[in-house]
Amino acid sequence: MKYLILIYHETGAQRPRPNCDDLRRDRIRAHLALTDDLAADGEMIAAESLAHPSQARRVLACEGGVATIDGAFAGAHEHLAGFYLVECETMDRAVERAARIPEAADGLVEVRPVLARGGLEM
């Protein structure tokens, strides 16, 4: 079954952290190691990082055309920063993989089953 692992970052002011460059490098290494392991185990479908929400455009389609609004949805405390699309036998396996994502230590990782194309059943 396919699962989408969503990675969020907190919106707004960044908390000051000591050794920020070291932390960033460690997080990148953890993501690269997870990506390698998922690929080696045949569970990787896709993984991507997303641009900052300030580069987003919201789309409003109406009868007369399409309107866009610069920026992500206002008022959100977190923003979507990236994702992994994986093929795992169970939700527990997908959660086990997601727990290796550094942002999981801050509660900023979510796992969702992907619905089958033929309908809404999972």
C-alpha cells in the first residue's frame, strides 16, 4: 500500500538554536540515509523538498477564469516542507520509516494512506 509521509516546519520566527549549521547537516544526512534505505528496500516511490511558502500561489478557479493569490494559506502554524511517497506493507511499517525523519522528534511528521485509484476504499 502507498503512504504519503508529510513533513512540516513551524511557520514564523525560527527558534534560536546553538550549532544550527551542525543541526542542519545532521538532518540532511538523516534524510539521505533514509532515502538510501527506502530505495534499497524497494519502498521508495518519490521524495521531495518544497520551496518556502512565500513562493506558493493559491489558485481560485471560477467560471470566468483563474485567479491566484501569492503565498500559502494564512494563519497556519506549520507549513508543508516536504514529503516521501512510499510503498509499505503496513501502516506500522510506514510509521517506523517516518520515525527516522528528524522532524518527527518535534511532532512535525504525518503518515497518511494513499487512496486507491478505483475508489475511496483503502
